[in-house]
Amino acid sequence: MVHVEVYTKSNCTFCAKAKTWFQDHGIAYTEHDVSSAAAFSEMKQRLPEARTVPQILMDGHLIGGYDTLKEYEKPLLSKLEAAKAS
């Protein structure tokens, strides 16, 4: 099973789209709401290169944001489906 994490903010359209994408594909994820300054600072400590949300990680590896998720949708889905099957 691949562990998926999504850093989000409550007023972020692309965050909502990313969460919907995972839900539509039946993929469980852990959401980290970084709407507060303190939580965003914690995300920046873990992901110093992050400037925006969503930030999507799979097994601790940064995938990127929603645009990257959509750009690499087919290979990512293949990996996630293979992990669910095993």
C-alpha cells in the first residue's frame, strides 16, 4: 500500500480538486491542513521548497501539486493500483 499525504488549505481550489481526484479513484490519503501560519511553517520545515498547496507526497516522496498529479496521472494511477492489488 502506498502512503499518500496531501498538504492543503481550506480555501484552496486546487487542494479540493486533488482530494476529489484521490476520492474518485478510491485512494486513501492523509490530509494535513496548513491553513494556520504555524501549520504552514511545519510544512515548510518538512518541504523547504514548497511555496504553494496542495503538496502531494507518496511514500514520503514529493510528487508536487495538482498540476503535476494530472500531468502524471496514468503512471501514478498504475503505481497506486498495483500497490492496492498486492
